[in-house]
Amino acid sequence: MRQRMEGDIEKRIKLPAKIRPHEVRAILKHGVLEVYMPKSEVIKEVDIAVE
């Protein structure tokens, strides 16, 4: 099955993790779209003493 499309294509999805938006890359090679979205830094856990 082949589809023929003309014009711009836009797809929006919600991601399960936070990403670094300035480091997102997308590469279209031989008809395959590869999208790289590095995760943002994980917040470090902090121990809090309860008196």
C-alpha cells in the first residue's frame, strides 16, 4: 500500500518523559524519519529528616 501526500505534514504527540527541546534532531534518510529526543536531567532525590 502506498500513500501519496503533498504539502506539509504535522503530527503532535504527548511524550511520557520530559525532553531537552533544544537538542531534538530529526533526520529524513531514504524515506525513513529518525527523531532523536534526549531526556532531560532526572531530578535527584533528597532525603529529609523528620523530627
